[in-house]
Amino acid sequence: MAGILVIAEQTGGTLNRASWEAIVAAQSIGGDVKVAIAGREVGAAAAELAAAEVAEVIALQHAALDLYTPDGYVQALAAFIRDAEPGLVVLPHTYQTRDFAPKLAARLERALITDCTAIKAHGDGRAFTRPVFQGKLNADVVADGPTPHLVTIQIGAFRVDALKKSGRRAAVRTVDAAVDASAIRQKPEAPFKEARQAVDLSQAERIVSVGRGIKGPEGLPLVQALADALGAEVAASRPICDAGWLPMERQVGSSGQTVAPKLYLALGISGAIQHLVGMKGSKTIVAINKDPDAPIFEVADYGIVADLFDVVPALTTALKE
Amino acid sequence: MKIAVCIKQVITRESQIRVNEQKTWIRDQDATFELNEPDAYALEEGLRLKEKHGGEVVVCSAGPARATQVIREALARGADRAIHVEGELGSGDAFSMAGALASAIKDEAFDLVLTGLQSDDHGFGQVGVVLAENLGIPHATIIMEVNADGGSLRVKRELEGGWFQFVTMPLPALLTIQSGINQLRYATLKGIMAAKKKEIRTVPAPAGLAARQRIVDLYPPQKVKKTEMIGGSAADAARQLVRALRDDARVI
Ligand SMILES: Cc1cc2nc3c(=O)[nH]c(=O)nc-3n(C[C@H](O)[C@H](O)[C@H](O)COP(=O)(O)OP(=O)(O)OC[C@H]3O[C@@H](n4cnc5c(N)ncnc54)[C@H](O)[C@@H]3O)c2cc1C
């Protein structure tokens, strides 16, 4: 197989959106696309994947793949990929992939390009675009060495509604995964959520969100005053919660809450991808940042390049006028 | 517990970033540098584990001569000694970095190796995991809690959207640490003085570290939305924004 192999992801039999996005990315390259999915019994998920216009879906099954472990997945996938010899392996850039893909690439001694947001022609081959410096720059990257190269596709970079579906369902093949259960060193426990979240930011109509630009907790009353004037909830980027200036439950982003208010005001937030995925569905986005090149301006409807310590009090005053 | 903490020097967030002429990396001659943030949390976690279980914390950094700046800082915060892998490190891709670090620490038989989950510059998120594979030890990523007990570890992994999971594994093991796992300490004057006497062993990067990926173009991202930029004094800008949110966007 010289084509593309997509590794889809399931939890408890349910496919995630990122897996479909990875298939869209693979389809956008063209040629033969196959999809593999690993787990204990993944026939139903494989059948679901067969709706996509792909050459084949492979259900890679083993009892030891019931709960995800990097050791189990790397064994199963390395053996399968060596056998199938794809030209390129495409994975969604999820937390699970982050956990095992570098190990898989190392085991196979192949290149791995992570969090790609676009794929371009480059010479006879391809370049993969990925953000560097926290999204301040994009790098077009070329993989070296023998194939298959591995790439992970950033969440939201390819649109599921661009998925090519097939009238005729793709063939599904079940393969016994090559896993030595005794060589799996991680013993995972069931996932859980921390104590009930008291604030449900997903329901908020307006959100005033604050980032590291606030410098310290003494700046927060300024932000609270603006939120009060707007009738908004206060939220934050991760560093604010890491530092303990605001509780974790107010964090917006990939590891925090996903929000979609009518108005999202980003104060002193640079706009790293992990923050953007949590808020870019907001209807109107306002960014106030003193760096005109901050990535947050790429998604903002209104932007003010200024010191937030000047603009925020002025805004609170203007709202009261 | 014998703990290695891998740290990287990255340019400061506030740095004005300028692309080099070949568009393959940035012009870092005039940049200022700092310790990669998730690595600072990894170091802190290493120091806390040592305080609890005894042993030593050895910081390890692969990078140019200027990386001694962050090594000194780590020693000042309490690390016992350091290993600096200096030399040609490919273009700094994850496989050459992990290869360089592996060669420097593989003979030391560490019980635990900690790294940050990714760096602020390349952001590969690969070095720790590849290093674990190179060392032949189990790993877990995006760690928010570490409990060590005898020969095993029970760690809390962060999953997406506010979910977590505990995972147990035997030692030796490697963990990639997420920001916010603990509260950072800063170097004291006493620490800075003590650091001057601590050992920094410099070892050459191993030969034949070939990068598996290279940057062929580097450029600012394109805007996806048409942003209306509002200028003027703070008071003017504030008034204009309020008007736009009221009359055009109708969201207040
Ligand atoms: C696995 C993983 C999960 C993550 N999950 C999340 C998540 O859920 N949520 C999240 O937010 N992040 C998350 N992060 C972290 C993320 O990558 C960024 O580090 C973080 O979002 C940066 O926060 P920030 O924009 O507040 O800080 P910075 O990136 O430091 O930006 C601060 C901004 O403030 C501006 N500024 C400074 N001073 C002023 C001033 N006086 N006036 C105006 N502007 C000013 C600066 O120009 C800069 O743009 C995650 C990272 C990883 C690796």
C-alpha cells in the first residue's frame, strides 16, 4: 500500500470529530486512503467509518486494547504499519495521539510532524504547515528519511463538512492486533471529572476573558468591573488558572471549557491554538492586546492594539455613559 | 529517588520575533532567553519529589553554550548538578534532541525522568515520549499529579475538556509535565550562591544525529477573519467599540 493510512480514534466505541477531520485531511491529499481503528471490539465504529469515501477500513482488535495505553497502541500500530507499508500515516492531534504517536514514530524510526494545519505541494512531495512560537509564526515543514512519515492534524484545521462520502460503503476488514499484553507497562484507571463545576461558561451570553497580559492578580478587579458593566462572566487563559489567580473552572480552551457566547472579549491573551479551540465559535470576538502580531487578532472581529490597563477602565466608563 | 529533569532554553514570550533570511528559523542573535515554562514545572515537581523521597535532581539540557543560563537558574532553584549536551543538534528537531538527551543520561540509571510537555518555540510535544522509547522505559504525558511509592508511580494525566485519568506504572519511567501542576518556587540569593559550586558536566552531542524534519518556509499566519481595527486614544477606542458592539454587532 503506497497510499495514506488514517488512524481514527474511539473512546468506548464512540468516534471523535478529530478522526473525521483527519480523514478529510487525507482525502484532500488524494490517492488511496485507508482508515484503521484500534480497540477491543471496534466493529461498530469501523462500520461507521466505512461511510467515508475510503478504500478500506481496518478494525485492529485485541482484548488488551480495551483501555488505551501507549504501550499497547504502539505495539499494535507499529506491527500493522510495518505490514501495510503506507506512504503516509495521518492521525488526529488529540491528547491520546500526543501520548503515543512520538513513540510509534520512534519505534518505526520515521519522521513525525505534529499539529499540522495545512498541507501543500512542495517540489515532488508535500510540505505540512504547523504553528511555531505559540502560533505567532507558521512553518512549512518537510519530512526527511524513508516513508511512511507520520503527521498529526490539528483540531479544527480541516472541516468535517468537507468529508467525501461514498454511496457504496467501504469494505471493513478485521485484523487481530499483534499485542503482547504482558509488555504493557501502564495500568490505566477510568477517566473522571474533577468536582462539579460551579460555573458553566458554555451557557454564558457574554464573556470577558483575561490572559497573562494582566500581569498579576491585583489587575483582576479591573476585569471584574468591566464584566459587571457588560453583564458578563469572567474567564481566563490557562496561565491565569495555573497561577491560581482564578479557579480552574474559569479556564477556556482545550483542557478547559468550550464556550460560544454572543460576545467574547479577550484581554491580554495571545491566542495560542489551545485557547482558540475553546472560544473561536463565539459570535463576536474582541481582542485587546498590545502586540499587533498576536495570533488572537486572526480570529477577532474587532481589535484594539493597546495596553489593556488603559483600555479596560475606559471601556467600563464608556459602557456606563 | 534519582531524578533527571530535561530543560530547554527558549526565547522569551515578549521577544520581537524576526524571521531569518533563509526563512528557516528566527534571527535569535539579539533575542532574550528563558526557561521553557512547562520545564519549569517539571523541575519544581522533581524538587518536590526529592524533598519527599530523598535522592538527587539532575538537570539536563541539550543546546548551545548560552543554555548554561537556564542550567544555572535550575541549579539555583535547587537542582543538585547538571549535564549540558553541547554541539550540533541537527536543526533541533525532536528526534535529534531526544537522541542527544538519551546519550547523556542512559548510563546514569535514573529512577524518574521528567520533561515539560512541549516547548514554547517548536512545540513538537515529542521529545519526552521519544526519549522514553530511546531509554526503553514506560511513559505518561500531560501529567498534573505524581505519586511515587516504592517501585511504582501513580500519576494523574490531563485529558481533553476537563477530564483526568490516573495511570500506574513501574519505575524507572518518564513523565511529561503540564503547566500548573504545582506552584513554582524562585531562586533565592542563597540558592544562587550555592549554584556557583555545583557541577555542570558538558558532554558533546553524539555524532550522526540526523534531523527527520526541516522548515522550508516560515511566515506570519494569515488572518481568517476581517478584523475591524479600532484606533485612537483609549477613551476614543472604548467609545467606538461600545458603539460597534451596540449598533453593528448588537451583542450588548
Ligand atoms: C496540552 C495543552 C493544553 C492547554 N490547554 C489550554 C487551555 O485549555 N486554555 C488555554 O488558555 N491555554 C491552554 N494551553 C496553554 C496555551 O498553549 C498558551 O500557553 C496559553 O493559552 C497562553 O495564555 P495567554 O495568552 O494568557 O498568555 P501569553 O501567550 O503569554 O500571552 C499574553 C498576551 O498578553 C499581551 N499583553 C501583555 N501585556 C499586555 C498589556 N498590558 N495590555 C495588553 N496586552 C498585553 C501580550 O502581547 C501577549 O499576546 C494548553 C497548552 C497545552 C500544551
